Amino acid sequence: MRTTFFGLNIGAKGLAAQQRALDITGHNIVNANTEGYTRQSVVLQSDYPIKTVNGFVGTGVKITDVQRMRDNYLDLQYRTENKAMGYWKFKDNTLQKIEVILNEPSNAGLRSTLDKFWAAWEDLSRTPESSAVRTTVIETGQAVVETFNHMDRQFRELRDDIDNSINVYIREINSIASQIRDLNYQIVKGEAEGPKANDLRDKRDLLLDQLSEIVDIEVVEDKRGSISVTIGGRALVSGNVVNQIYGKQDVNNDNLTKIIWADGTEVRIKSGLMKGMLESRDEIVVDFMAKLDKMAYSFATKLNESHSQGFHLLADTGFITENYQGITLGNKIDFTSSVTLNGTLNLKINGTTTSVSVDGTFNSADELADYLNGQLGAVNARVYNVDGAIKFVSDNAEIEIVHTGSPDDIAEDLGFYQNPGSGQYDVIVTKIPSFFVVTDKNSPFSAANIAINTNIKDNVNLITAASNPPYGGIENIKGDGGNALRIAQLKYDATTIEGTTLDDYYRSETSKLGIKAREANRMVENQGLVLSQLENKREMVMGVSLDEEMTNMIRFQHAYNSAARYITVVDEMLEILINGLGRVGR
Amino acid sequence: MRITQRVLINNMLRNYNNSMKKMNQLNLQLSSGSRINKPSDDPAGLVTSLRIRTKLEQNEQFKKNVGDAISWVERAETTFNALTQVLQRVRELTVKGANSTNDLSALEAIADEIGQLKDEVGDLANTALDDRYIFGGTRTMQKPYDPATGQWAGNSNLISFEISENIAMSVNFDGGVFGINMDSNPPDMSKSIFATLDKIIGDLRGENFSELSTTDLAELDRHINELLRFRSQAGAKVNRLELVESRLVDMEINFTELLAENESVDMARLIIDLKNQENVYRASLAAGAQIIQPTLVDFLR
């Protein structure tokens, strides 16, 4: 026999189920634009039937599950592609910034300033008498120096910027990790009773998406619903435990940030935004800075070398100025047969007396010059052979040949004549200043460490335009632009840097950079396409379609109305039963 | 396949973005007039571009150098012409003076005139171009010839200008033009034009007619012939320089063309592309607007 109120129960369950379904539909609709929201789908099943004398009878509807429509495999694919996106995005960004620093092709980049500098030397070779032209050499040289300095500064700033970004993202990673831990706890607690904590999982997945762009992560979910996130094999988050990462200053790397775990081991990052940042900071920018430094070094040393072989216009260049007793002017030693020397040469360098012992047989002025260089040792002077004459050159040191008159004094043998009668000692070729000097004496030339010698800036006549020695006085070489010409032709010198000219080297490096930038740009575009395809696929599974929800809404509304009507019918039946029975004949 | 609004919108947005990117790129090229605005636009083209720009600047420099060189040599040439004329006049006077029928006052007059001509030669020796003495070798700021002492202070260093890549040409003549022996130190004036003129004046005043008509005339002729040689040298240099100059002008045109080919944009094509892209963009905007607006909500009561 059927229970009296059995029908009502079916109706009530129906109402509840349809109401619930409507709630979920409403939830989907209002969250249609929420980022990371996965649509929820209600699963209605008929409730357990009961056995009656008429057979099995159904007992109504129940909601067995609220499904979260999410494809985990698509999520995995998305995160895998996302890290490559992050990596290339940052590299592309960095390379674009470097292109801006280089500023080529243009009339303001390094190429242009270098061309103008060489042009100034050409002008000097034609009119070495003109101090205006000499000043132009200094000005254009200053422009080159400033361009080198400026570019170096900008690269350093870029490197520091990237370092700052790395620190910002370290904090970001830690923050996301904490949030994931909190969600882990809540999800486990919530799901302990059975049903899935859909919205919490949505939040967690969104965090994982964000994290996957920054570093390459591996995600594993355990039976209780808690996930562990690992980077480079070590767990960032595991259940309720967060292992934070830290940024520490690395003394081996210019005090830039190194990313480490709490115990000091370095975090192994292979992809993602973080890897892009590390590579940009430590490889791309550093590479280019090194190349720039190389250019500055080769440029400055080559120019100084040629500059030191010329002669300038200051009266105390100290070359022999008189012809004495028919001896041919000049300090040329006759090397037609080998020259044997045995004695000492006495020098005064900046007022301090030094003795250089000379002992050997020499076949050429070059040999003798090399030997003397070796004997000078720590003294800040160099010996050159210029057209068979021995020349001492020093950067701002005053060198005097001292004739002691003792029998082993070989000053005269080396071509340094004493001016008799006047009692004066010939001051030989002092102060051929270097054109370029270093600002930091402890390091070699580099893009930051290069400047024009202030002595030359103060007196432009110190530029060694002349290639002939000032025999007979400096008036004789005022029109001599031979050394200026030689310097101007350095731009064709294919031994300047790595077997090519300076210009060629710069061009090829700039072009290489352009190729890298193009590649990065292309990769970003390609990854963008791949990612958007994956996004679409995910969207198709988990996205809310308003039309669909509207249709569902109608569906559930009708079902609700019908259930309500059914209850009315049952109610009327009961009404008759309760109030109508037992009133026969009344 | 289940398509939601978001899928439609995502696709639409992505395509708009691509359209905009293309338009941006075209716009950038159009407004700068250049196809290569940064190295990544065309790395290989960039190398060519940089190289040609450098060559253009070098070419400018060479043109300047050649122009200067031509000035130098032409100035020397003019001087040689004047000098030849002076020597011809001296020869005339010497022939006249060698005629033993002249009396002392006539000889004195001739000697005076030759004296004046000697001063003229001195002036020519001190010819200057832009305040630089051209016959003094590298001693350009002071007169090579001192009339008072008769000494030659100039040297025989060459002044060379770079007229083409790694090719330098000397543009000056030294005291050798005036018959001075520049190999000795100090320069040996004993066989110079000045010495010859001095001797002629001396011979005139000393009435050494035989000397005048033999040795002196022979020396004069020697100088005149030497001058001829220098004149042709100068002429040859000028010719060569002018050839180089016209070649440089041609090269400039070539390089500029190459640079334009390499770097500039084809304006017409670019504008058509831009218009095209604009149309595509507008069409997609219109279509997108139609698609994303209506939902079922509009149609339910």
C-alpha cells in the first residue's frame, strides 16, 4: 500500500532539484566573464526506486553531482606552451631595448660618430697648421668617447633594470605559492566531505596559469585534492608547506641577484619569464657590452700606437736642432752591418736618474728598440724605432739623456748627441702624449674606460699630425700631415679587431643583433598563435555560453513550474482525501 | 565543437590586434620613409646600409681632398708659368747684354732690371695658398726664400692628400723647381735660379761678355727646360686629379642610388598596402560587431 504523502515528496524533491539547477545556471551566467571560471554543470539523476507490490517505483529526482567542466590535459598543454611564451617575450623585449640603444641605422649612432672622427683626421692631414681643424679632431674624438661611455651606461642600466625585475618576480612567485598553499588547505578541508570545491579549484588553476608563464613548473595532484608544485625538481609548494625562493647578491656576478632556495642551492630554472630575464641579463646584454669594450680597446690602442709614431708642434720636442760640425743631422744609427754596443745609457725620467745597461749585438733599429724596452722595465716609457732613429716616448714623463762623460756612456753611440759648448744636454723626444687615456688606471681600455688626454685637449698642437721628425725646428713640420693621414687610414686597417676593420666588426655585430631580435620576435608571434589556439580549446570546454545557459534556464523553469503544478494536483487529491472522505450522506 | 561568446570575442580581438600591428608597421615605414628603422627589420640590409653610408661620407671627404689638391697643384702651375715668363725676359735681357756694343750705363740698366726680376722670382718662390707657402715642403708657415740672406729655409718633405681609398698623392713641389739642390743640408743654392741671376748681374756689371753669351745663357736655358719638366708634371697631376674628381662624383651618385634602393620604401606600394589593410580592418570590425551582439536573451520574452 502506497504511503499517503509519497507523491508530495516526489514533487518537493523535484522543486528542490530544479531550484538548485536554476541556482547553478544563475551562477554560470553571472560568472560568464570571470577570468579562470569553469562552467559548472548539474547532473540530475533519478533517485533510488523502492520495491512495491507493483514492482519498482521511482522516487523522484536528485542532484548527484555538480560537475566542473574542465579538461586537465588541455591545462597541461597550455602551461607547457606558456612558459616558452614567457621566455621569448622577455628576450624579445630586451633585444628591442638594445636596438634602441644602438640606434642604427641613423646619423647619431656609433657608426656616424666614428666616420666623422676619421673625416676630421683627413682634414687634419690636409691642413695641419690650422688649430681650428685640430680642435675639430678633438671635438669629434670627444663625441666618439661620449658615445662609447653613454652606450655602456645604458647597457648597465638595462642590466640593473632586469635585475630589479628578477627580484620583483621572485616576490611574485612566493606570493602565488602562499596563495596556492592556502587554497590547498581549503580545498582539502572542503572536499573531505565529498563534493568537489569547484570555485576554489578555479582560483587555484588560475594561479597555476599565472605561475606557468613565470617559471617552468610541474604540478602533481594527490588523492586529497592538494597539489604540489615543483621547480627544477624541488617543491615550491607541497600540501601546506611553502618553500620560498630568495634572491641573493652574487659576488661572482657583479653583485647581481642569484635565485636560491632556503638552503642556498641555486634554483634550476629552464624556461619561462624568469629564464628569459636571467639569459637577457647574463648573456645577451653582457655579450654586447663585451663586444663594445673590445671595440673601444682596439680602437684606442691602435690609434695610440699610430699617434705615438708622429711628431707634434710643441717646441720642446727636443729633437736636435743644430747641425754640428758636419755630422749629419738626426740620430740615425748605421745598421748596414750589425752594431755591437756595450755600456750604459743614463736617463733622467721625471727628474729621477735611471741607468739602462746596453750590451749586445743588434742588426736593426727595431732589435735595439725592443732590447731597450726590455731594459727599461717598470719605467713608464717606450722605445720606438722611427726611420732608423731611436726615440723614447712616454706619456707625460719628461725624459732627458744625461751625458756623464764616463767611458761606458753610450749615449752618443745611440745617436744622442751632446751639444758642446752650451753645456746643455739634449732633451730627446719627451712628452709624446697618448691621444686616448684610461680614466681608471687599473683597467684596460673599455667602453666606459676611455677619454681623451686632457693635455691634448688643453693644447691641440700636441696632436701628432706630422710624420717627419722636426729636424731644424718645428717650423719645418707645421705643414706635415703625414701622421694624420696614417691615422685617418686606420679605418681601412684589417688587423684592428679580430681580423677585420673596426667598421666591419661593428656592422657584423649589429647585424647579428638584428637577426637575434628578429628571431625572438618571430618566436613570440608563433607562441602567441599556439597559445591562443589552446586558449580557445580550453574555452570551448570550460567557457560559459550564454545561449546555452538561457536555454537551460527555460528548461529548469518549465520543470519547476511543472513540479509545482504536480504538487497542486497532489494537494487537491489530498484535499479530497482529507476533507472529503467520511462525509457520506452529510 | 562548442563555441562560446568568449571564443568568438578572443578570435576577433586577436585578429584586430594583428591588423593593427600590420597597420602600425606600414605607418612607421611610411612616416620615416625608410624600410629599415631598426636592425631587426632587415639585418642583412642593415649591413649594406651602414657600409654604403660610410662610403658616402668617405666619398665626401675624398672630394674635399681632391678639391684642395687641385688648388695646390694649379697654384704651382700658375707660378711655373709666371716663372717661365720671367726667365724668358731675363734671357732676352742677357742676350741684349751679351752684345759687347753696350756701354756701361746700358749694362747698368739691364742689370737693374734683372735685379728687379730676381726679386720677382723671390716673390714667386714665396707663393702662398691660404696663408700657406707652397714651395717650402712641410715648412708652410714661414717663407722659404729669404731675400736678405738668399737662403732657402724650406724642406723637401712631401705633402700628401688621400684622394681615394688608401691612395695618397703628393701635391707640393719643393725648392728643386728653383734649381736648388734639396739633397744637401742646408739646401745648396749654388746652382739655383737665384745664383744664375746673381751671376748674370755680376757678369753684366763686370762686362764679362763671353761668360754672358755662353755659360750664363746655357744655365738659363737649363732652368727653363727644368721648368718645362715641372710644368708638365703639374699638368699631369691636375689631369689625374680631375679624372679622380669626376669618378668620385659618379660614385656618389651610384652610392646614393644604392642606398635609396636598399633603404627607402616604395611610397605608392606602401600606401596601397596601408589602404588595403585599413579596409580589412574596417570589414572585420563591422562583421565582428554584427556577430557578438545578439544572444538568446534578446529573443526571449
